[in-house]
Amino acid sequence: MPAPLFLRACRGEVTERAPIWVMRQAGRYLPEYRRVRAGVSFLELCKTPKLAAEVTLQPIQRFGFDAAILFSDLLVPLEAMGLEVQFTEQGPRLPEPVRAPADLRRVGRFDAASKTGFVMETIRVLRGQLGDTPLIGFAGAPFTVATYAIEGRTAKSFTETKGFFYRHPVEARQLLGLIAEATRDYLRAQVRAGAQAIQIFDSWVGVVSADDWESFVLPPTAALVSEVRAAGVPVIYFANGATTIFERIARVGADVYGVDWRLPIDEARARLGVPAAVQGNLDPSVLLGPASEIQRRATEIVRRGGKRGHVFNLGHGIYPETPVESVEALVAAVRAA
């Protein structure tokens, strides 16, 4: 039996059609997710394997996506590293962020089996229920996770992060390296539990300059990607907002590069300059428009993506207000293209 379509595309193979999944495909736009979420807090949902598996499966059961992605959160490892994380209606909060070199004493590596065993159990439950549908595990990239550790919340200007980097460059690199090592252990545990691919989200890397990318971001990120790839699964690196430095992104060494909507996907592939697969890249706002526009734009991305090594996805996570009918139209358009 041939490997699943999604895994073949991740390996850069020619596929009969582009496989499709979408970032945040399990979430608030689904009524069945809202029913589950009504009874528990977000953190309880992440930490209860039965429920986390249930919401991971919901978009697979409804839309038949070609891959499932583990339901969890980017900050689960940061909590395991010793920092308190609170999930509020306004987003995640860290009451005691890393603001001075001495604060690094509060951050450390962790044993994934004991500290995040609920994640591994969710993966094991899912692998028993997904059949032939591949499961994607994930984590945040070192820089993105570091921004939460330093800012203490989702930031806009990232002045605390950049200020820490410029005032304390040695300690900043220590923090990034520590996060990379802990994330490596966490992701390799996900692979041992049954994850068949890994996505590394660098959600905020688009705020750094080319020089800071080279100096701070690239070394720990490339090391992380290399060590996770050594576990034998394809690694997807999604550098949101980084199309201005896309030529540099290829040095991360991933199997697949996620592309946001700011650059046509064929141009992104050309600028990478390496024979890697690409993933993306419909603007999620298009799903708020009519089905005819969804079909037109999705068909164009499939054409530009080509038959070799293209995983169809959005250029960022799906919005909570997206109509379910729009997702149905998207899946139909991609599969008919």
C-alpha cells in the first residue's frame, strides 16, 4: 500500500493531487468544538487526552482532511520548563516573564514523559483512531516561544524581546538554546508516541531583521530541525511573516516550508532555492467570501504549487468566524483542481 498522500507530498514526491489540511482546523469555527469547549477550560481541554483527541478528530470526520494535527498549545512546553502560564479570554499570560539574566534560573529542560505525558497519551489515542490519516505533532520554534517567555503575553511591538536580546545577547542565546533543547526532547517524544510528521511554528519570526535572524534565530532553529528530522519524520517549518528573508529561511534545513499568503507559492519555492516541499498558502480571509472566490483562488494556488511536493493549506490559522460551508467549498475546490 502506498504511503499516505500527505507524507508523499512532504517528501517532495509527485502526487495525483495536492493533499489538504488547514492550520487551526480543530477549533472555534466548528460547532462540535464549541460544544466540547463549553464544559472545560482551554488548559483542561489540552490536558485531557480523551477530549484533546476528540477535537483533533472532529475536522477529519467532518471534512476528510488528508492529515490531522494534534490539538494542543505552543506554550505547553514552556509551562513544563518552569514558567507559570495562564490561559485567559485575552490570550496566554505569564505572570513572571523572563526579563533579566537571573530569571534564566527559573527555566529548565524537562522530562517529556512525566511533564507532558498527557500530550503523548493523546497521540497514542489518536493513532488508534485515525486509520490511514497521518498525524502531525507540533511545537513552537525557539524564537516564537522565547517571545512569550520574555513578553509575558502575545506582543505587538516585541520591545521587551528585542530589548532583552540587545542588552543581554549572551543570555538571550542561552534562552533560545535551552528552549531548542527542551523542544527537541518534547518533539522526539511525540514521534515515539506516534506522530508521523512535525510542524514547527515560528509565528512571530517575521518581526526580526535579517541580521537578527542570522545572529539569534537561525542557529537554534536549524539545530532543532536537524535533530527532529533525525527521528525519521518529515519536518515542516512555518515562518510566518518572513517572506522578506525567504532566501535565508531554506538554511533551516526542513523538509517542507510553510508559506504565508504574502507571496505567491511558486515564487516562494523559487526563492527558497532548495528542492524542498512547500505548504500553503490561501489567505484565511478568503474563506469569509463567496464560494466562487474560494474556488478561484484555491485553484490558482494548486496550479502554482504544482504536482511535486505541494501541501495545500492556509497562509495562517483559520479564523473562528469562518463558515463551515466555506471550508467544505475549499476542500471540494482543492480536490477538483
